[in-house]
Amino acid sequence: MNITYLLDPLCGWCYGASPLLQQLGQLPGMQLELAPTGLFAGAGARTLDAEFAQYAWANDMRIQKLTGQRFSEKYRSELLGKLGSRFDSTATTLALTAVLRNAPQRELEALKVLQEARYVHALDTGDMAVVAQLLREMQLDAAADLLLADDAQLLAANAARLVKAQGLKQAFGAQGVPALIVKGSRLLRGDALYGSFDSLLAEIAAA
């Protein structure tokens, strides 16, 4: 079974989908491909202002209520409260590509660690050095070194990956992330990732 997961590591709804995605990735015979779209990277990044911070927290509380995923008060005060900072997923997106190139079997795990670092532990995952340290703590030193080296091959591979994911998003009419493309032929919207795991499997099987 091949499934492509459209995401952005800075997307709160993608964090909400994490428990079911982690279960899905552990199924025997499952080939789960992560496809970061660059939604909040590069041109999609923005400066955090009070209005956006308030909107983000209200959205986060909806996600927490729906999925049980935790958004800490420390995250609210130290990250959303840091007005003028950059809301940018470039570092985390590059980190996922670095892990894919060095330890592909651990990419989904790395995504989970990066998401929890932000939303639970209030670490600034927009900072390359912070993200590299998180990779080192996972014993993914080669990926961390690649990330900090500003490696041309990594940047090119990451850019190509974003273009591919954006093409899939457009081709399947995905309105946003998260979303799943099942067997390269059917789109499952993010709604499928917020119910029970059995319901998700039933939707996948029907694809």
C-alpha cells in the first residue's frame, strides 16, 4: 500500500493528525511517503503579529479539542507571544529532507519530534541550530550536519520535493494540508485523520 502524505511541519492540523499518521506508518506493508508542500516555507513564511498569534491559538484550541494533541501554555507565551518573529517552516522542512537522505525509515519519527518540540516544549523550530540539535538528540548526526552545512544538494533535493508535492496538491485538488493520496489515485482530506484509526483504515481500503 502506497500513501503520500501532504503536509507542512508547521501546520497545527498536521500536528493534530500525528497520532493516526504514526499508527499508519507502522502498519506492515505500508509505504508512507511524506510530501512537504512548503505551505509556510520561503514565500509562505510570515512575520508573527498579534492578530495572527490570536488566530493561531484559537485554531490550536480547536485542534486540541478535536484530536487530544497538546498545545502547551509555554508554547503560547514563548512562541506565539514572541511578536515580530518569523513563522517559517524552512528549517523543519529541510530537516525532513536531510533525514530522508540519511535515515529514511526515521523521517516520520523526526516529524513527530519536531512538532512536539514546538507545540509542547516551546522550542523555536524556525531556528536551524535548534532543529539540528533536535536531530542530534535523535542520533541523526549526519542529517544535522547536512542541515547546518547549507548543502547545495540538500537544497536542490528539497526544492524538487516541494515542487513535486505542490504538483500533487494541485493535480488532486487538495485545498490544504494535511491530506492523503492513496495509491496515487484518490485524495483523502484531512478530516479522515481526526477520527478513529479504524475509520481511517476503512476509508483507505475503499480507495
